[in-house]
Amino acid sequence: MNEPNDTLLSVERLKKHFPIKKGLMRRITGYVRAVDDVSFRIRKGETLGLVGESGCGKSTIGKLVLRAMKPTAGRIMFHLDGREVPVHELSDAELRPFRKHAQLIFQDPYASLNPRMTVREIIGEPILVNRDHDSEDMDQRVAELMELVGLDSRYLKRYPHAFSGGQRQRIGVARALALNPDLIIADEPVSALDVSIQAQILNLLHDIQQDLNLTYLFISHDLSVVEYISDRVAVMYVGKLVEVADNEDIFRRPKHPYTEALLVAVPRISGERKAHAYTLSGNVADPANPPSGCYFHPRCRYAKDVCQTKSVSLEEISPGHQVACHLASELELKGL
Amino acid sequence: MISYIIRRIFYMIPTLIIISMISFAVIQLPPGDYLTTKIAQLQAQDELVNIDLIEALRAEYGLDKPVYVQYGKWIWNILHGNFGYSWEWQKPVEEVIGERILLTAIISFTATFMIYLVAIPVGIFSATNKYSVGDYLVTIIAFVGLALPNFLLALLLLFIGYAVFDVSLAGLFSSEFANAPWSAAKVGDLLKHLWIPVIVVGTTSTAGRIRVMRGNLLDELNKPYVMAARAKGLSEIKLLFKYPVRVALNPLISGLSVLLPQMISGATITAVVLGLPTTGPMLLGALRSQDVYLAGAFILLLCTLTVISTLLSDILLAWSDPRIQYE
Amino acid sequence: MNRRFGILARWKTKRESLEESERYYVATPRQLMWWKFRKHKLAVVSLYILGFMYLIAIFAEFVSPYNPNERHIRQLYAPRQKIHWIYNGRFHLRPAVFTQKFEIDPETLREKYYEVPEEAYPIRLFARGDRYRMWGLFETDLHLFGVEPGGTVFLFGTDRMGRDMLSRIIAGARISLSIGFVGIALSFILGLILGGISGYFGGVADLIIQRLIEVMRAFPAIPLWMGLSAALPMTWSPLKVYFAITVILSLLGWVGVARAIRGKFLALREEDFAVAAYLAGASKWRIIYKHLLPSFMSHIIVVLTLAIPHMIIAETALSYLGLGLRPPITSWGVLLKETQNIQDMAHHPWLLLPVLFIILVILAFNFVGDGLRDAADPYAT
């Protein structure tokens, strides 16, 4: 394959199906297609934002990439200094050395920190279990990490209950950084925080990305957050990617009606009324029983007959801009 | 829903098979059998032993065969409605136990009914009048009731009845009805005596359910939807019974599957203390004298009663709580 | 002057409150739980009561005035001897008991006891009495209290064989209180292993253990206990019977513990902090002992605390039915068996005194369990 050599992670035709069991004999009567044929790439040092409504499967992608669960099909390739790691097929034993290359930042800063461990134990745990440092070194390393995320290293011996939500999230970031990972998957890292704190954490994530040359997969339902932090954005709907493009393209020149609809919902401070304001009607399609053709057609204001019958796949319509819409070339959609 | 019930019944079968095996193993645990002890006893007293009858019985039940053959025979006979022969009573087991199982079931079910009849309103009162004098009183009584084991309560009631009121609270029937055939008057007499065992069997669980009901309802009343409904001006009574009480009842209903075995257990031991003509004393006697088929039938039937009541309570829960997925 | 002190005091309180909050920030989970537990006054009082009872049970031979099996044949069914502060015509700082004598009531033909104030025996601390081997280690005749030879001190009366009820209740405490602990320890080990396996590994192991738990739950406990206990040979030694009964109780007791452990495991396994440890490369065992065990230990302790009284009740019930412990072992259940004759009990109500102790212990365990439950999750607001 002639992939550009600055790729860190490439995901190809990834699928995750959960069986539905029904009836007397618990026969498998169908599948929930949480992730259905998803492909994307993340370059070293960039931030890919992954957006979509809740339940669209974006968190599942994060878990699959980290191998917190096993994919049903597809390839997850990790590119490490010339080496290719087939993450999708690693065994449990092979996974452990891989873990230090990709780490997760959790959504809930309360549930993700063990209340019975001190900050030192929490941040030091990844170092300890991977035997990265000996114990004297570890204190030093933990203190360093705390300073890095803007925490006073004197608080080493405190328990999580001593900290506010924002501070706890900083602890979570420090833990994710402990092993010097290449990729960080941030699963809604600010949505549980107050708006005033969100900006602080986003800035922190942005700064450490510069300092440590990190790559982010940033999962969020909040477009304004994604706009702020992402270089490229992938929009997801019912287990499939519907549009992937640079930040600027997605927000100024969306090509998919779903992206447009999401953008309309983003609150803006400007006084002008949006001339084309409308809201998405109907519910997110059921991933166990998706509609025919394009999954979005029942909610799409531009839908035509072809949308009901013919399924769509992601296609590149201009360099770096992929859309899955039959009407992509005809529609004039509005961005922000 | 139908499929759920069928599946549950389907699951019951292996459970019942294992239960029957354990029951049989338990009654077979003591060394020797009833006949060897009985023959020795009779011969020691120089009494005439009907060797023919005993040998016939022994052959019928295969007492000389290995244990698994005996088990197979036992189960086979039970499936054909033959529970075996009670050596002690010299009668087929089903003739001896029928009435006693019925009385045990009556006491257990009445007690269960009483528990809910008392616990739900008292729990609601306690929750809606939190930290009032009445609530504290209920809490104290509930705690003592929780701590007091059934048979001790029975003992204390007997003692108080005898020492203070000079009446005997034991038994389920007055002496003139004890051995009389069933009649309307006998049923009336039963109802007059039933309240003591029902109180004894039910107190601990009533106390427990009051606590559960109070806690659940308090949790529920603190939820925002209650405040929203109150802000809309819904009357307090309507507000209470429309949702919070119904939600708070669910754990109580699901607790039924644990409650019924407890009632049956409790009824067994209470019966011994109170000298009731139910399963308890007879099971105790049968176990002591190694009257294996009688003891085995009791244990098996009590367990089956328990499994069936568990099933009933699960169905009740599935029916009452729409959040339960029975697919 | 006053104002200066005022400022000083305020400054001091501020500093103190800072130290206070720092103390809170670095407080270990155990400290937080203890602080929360202390707020439940009834639980704290109950804890002291239980501590006191177990202390008595441990030093049973020393605390009890008599050997529990010593018969005083001239004092059958003797009522409780009252404690008197005024005797020999004046008030004493050292209380005394009066000798009790009986005459036969001509109507009922029962013994009627009356006190003889002339024969007053002061109660002495560290008195000499029956000989015993303390914990089977050394022989002594020292008792916490007693009276001079010639007198008797039956503070709780005597039973039909003239044995001192107080000494018997104390001896029974050792058996009844320990059986709860030993039984619960066995239940806990069984429940922890099976519940842990079921909850963490899932799959076939979970399915089998779940079925087993379901079957065990379907058994009405008491008939099964009766069956198992009835199977114990009469020829077994008391010690063997004691352990057999403990095993029987815990065989049925583990079910509840296993269910609680499995449920907690399943919930905790999905907790973000456990997932975080897994993603950091921690091994299964590290996750179990470092993350899962500490988090649910407190909940398990609550379950166990609330299960101990059930064990005590079960022992009492079985022994009362004559299926559990048997004389010469003295347990509270064995003592209660003596009350099976209702007329005996009505005429000699002090025979019911063990009931008071059983209820006291069970109540105390329930309150402590209640307090522990409140404290089990010190992070809940």
C-alpha cells in the first residue's frame, strides 16, 4: 500500500455488530450495527474530531481502536516508526505492550478516578504496571505530569475527593500522558464539565498537543468544541461516516445535509437570525433496523426517490473532502 | 410475555431435578434405614414382626439396591402420584401429608398477604411523615421486629399468653375440632387460631418491608418529577399515588420471590414451637425416625412450592413493571 | 484587649480550618468511613455493646461465677438473687446477696423460695471458686466475682438442675457468638470465590454458578437445615458437631454473599476507573485486588455484618429444635431448649433470660450494619 508515511492510525472497513437474541431458544434474530463499515485515517500530530448524535456509534469506534472490545470485522492499523501494528488482531498478551501507544481520556471525571487511590497512585498506575520507571523515579515522573497538566505537585497524597471536576479531568489527562502515548482518544472529555471549565481543559489539551506532538481522536457531540480543537472532522450517523473533511470545509462548506442540520443547531452569539434556520425532525434511526437506501433519508429535507432505494458510500468529491450523499454535487448547503 | 413464561417454566425443570436429588441425598445421609432400626426395635420387644409385609415393602422400594436405583424408583413413583409409604404412620405418604401441606401453604400465603397489607400503608405513612413521632415509633418497632426471630417471638407470645392471660395460644384448632373432619365450623375455628402463627411468621418480614417501602418512597419523592408535578398544583394524594408509590412498590414485588421461601421456612419452625398440625413438627419427627419417604416428600414438596411461588412473583413483576424486558 | 483576642481567635480558626480541610483531602477511605460511621450514634453504641459481649465471651470462664455445668442440688429452679446494699442492719458500699431457702407450697406442690436476710454474703471481686482451665492453657480458680464459701450468687437464678443461669448464658455466648463469626467466614470464602469467578470471568462459569445459586435460593432454608442436621450421627463429639453445624450454616449462607459479590463485581467491572486500569495495561488480578476488591469490600462487610445475626438465629433455632448443638455444649439455643415446657417457663421466667441476650446481640448487629451501610460509600453526597 502506498499510504502517506505520516499516517499514525488507519481504520479500514471497521464493523462492530451486537447480536439481538429473541424468543424461546434465544435465537439471534438480528444485529445492532453500532459501527458499520467505517474507514478513516489520522495523521501524526493532527486532531480528528468525530461528531454525531448520541448513540451513533462514535464511542464504540474509540473503544474498538483501543481494543477495549473486539471488532466484528475490519482492520485497525497502527503505524509506529516504520512498523505496522495490526491492532484488530492482537491477542491479549500482545495488547499489553501496545497499550502504552494509545490512551483514553474519559468523559466522567468522577467515575474515571478510583476514589480509593491517591493522585500519586492514579497517575502512577500506568507507569507501575508497565514498569516504566522504578519507584523513586516514579514520584518524580508523577510530579512532572502534574505540573504539566497544571496541578500543584504538592497535592500528590490527596485523594480525588479533594478536587473539583476540572481538576479531576486534569488528573485524567495526566494519567493518559503517563506512558508518553502517540495517540490519545478523548471521549467527550469536556461534556461533563461546566462551560467555563471546558475552555480551560480544551486549552490544556491543545497546549500539550503542541508540546508533546500528540495525535488526538476527539469524540464529541458538541460541534463548537470540535470546531475549536479539530484539524479534520468526521461526521457519523447510525454507524456510518457521512462526511469527512478539513475543519474549514466541514464548518464553512458542508456537503452533507446531516452536517448542515447539525451546524444549524450550533448556538452563535451573533445577533443575526439564521435565514435558513430549521431543526432536525424525527428520531435517530434504529441501528438494529435501519431505513432502506441512505439511512438519513427519512429526516432529510432534500431527500429524493433515489435516496430511499440506493445505498450510499463515502466518496471523495474534492481533495480531502469525502461525502456519502447521492446529491452531494447538486446541493448548495450553508455552513456557519 | 407468553414466551417469557414458557421459558421460565422450562428453566424450572432442571432446578426441580437438582432439588429432588438434593432432597433424596439429604434424607439418605444417615446410616441405616428405617426398617433396620424398626425391626431391631420390634424384635427387642419380642413383638411379632410382619416380615412378609416388610420384605414386600423393601422390595418395592428397592432398599437393598444401590442409591441411584432407589432414587430412580422414588422419582418414578412420584411422577405417578405415589409418594411412597410412611413407615411411622403405616399409611401412604400422600394420605399423611396432604392436609399438612395445605395448612402450611395457608399460613405462608396468609402471612405474605398480611405483610403487604400492613407494610405498604405503614411504609407510605412513615415516608410521608418523615421524622414525625409516628415515623420514629414505626422505625423503632420495625427495628425490634427485624431483630426478633420468628420462633423467639412465638416463644414470647406463648409465655405472655400463659403467664399473663392464662390462655394457651398453641395449636391451630380447638380440641373439639382437632381430629374432626372438615366442616364450615372447623374452618371458622381455624380462622380464629390462624392469627397467632400469621403474626409470628410475618413480623420480621413486615418490619423489613416497612423499611424498604419507606426508603424507596423517600428516594422517589426526592426526584425532580415529583417537584414538577407539585409545582403544577397536583393534589398531594394524587401526586403520591400516581407514580412514586407505584415505582416504590416494584422492589417489594420483586422481593416476593425471596419472601415466599422465607415464609415457608418460617412456618416450619414456628409450627414446632406453637405445636401446629402443619409440616414442621411432622418433618422434624420424620427426620428423627428416618421415615425417609415422608421426610423426602415434605422437603420436595416444600421446595417445589418455593420454586413455583418464585416463578409467580417473577411473572407478577414482569407484568407490573413495564421496564422489565422479558424478551 | 478583647478585640485583639478576637482577631487572633479568628485567624487561628482560619488556620485550623485549613488544616482541617487538608486532613480531609488526604484522608484515606477508611478514615472517611470511620468519620461517617461515628455520626450514627446508635451504631456506635451498638458497636460498644458487641465489643463488651465478645469480651465477656472470650473471658467466659473468668467472668462467670460458676462452672456452667456445676449442679447445686439444693437450689433447683432458684429465682434470681437480688443485690442488697443494706444488710446486717446498715448500708454497705459492698453489695451482698442473701441466702435463699425454699419450702414446698402445699397447694401447688412447688418449691417456694424466700430470702434469709440474716445470711448475707457480700459479693467480692476476684473471688476463688470452681476450678477451670483458662483457654485450656492453665488451671485456676479465680473468678471476676463471687461470694465466700457457704453462700451462693445466682444473679440470673438457676435451671432445673440447679445450674447457674448467668454462668450458662456467658458460656453460651462463647458458642453462639463465635458460630456466627466462623460460619460467616466460611460463607464469605465460598461466596467470594464463587461470586468472584462468576462475576469476573462470566461465560460458562457464570452460567453454572448462577444455576447453582438459583437452586440454593429455591430451597426453603430451614427444612434443608433440619435434614442436614438430623443426619449428623449422635455419636459425634461436641466439637465435631459444632463444626458440622457451622459448615451446614455456611453452606447455605454463601448464596447471599455470592450474589452480592457477583452483582457488585459486574457493576464495578464496567466502572470507568476499572476500564482505565485495563487500558493502562494492568493485569486482571491487579484490577481485581487493587480496584474492585477495595471498592466493594465495604459493601461486602455490610452484607457480612447483617448476615452474622442470621447465623446466630439459625444456630439458636436448630439447637432449640434439638437438631443443632447438644449438651454438654452450652449455647443460647441449647439453653432455650430448656424452655420447651410452657408451664416450666411460666413459673420460672428467668429461664427466658437468654432470649434477651439474643435479641440484644441481633439488634446491635443490625444497628452496626446499618451504620456501616451509611459509611460504606463515603464518597456519596
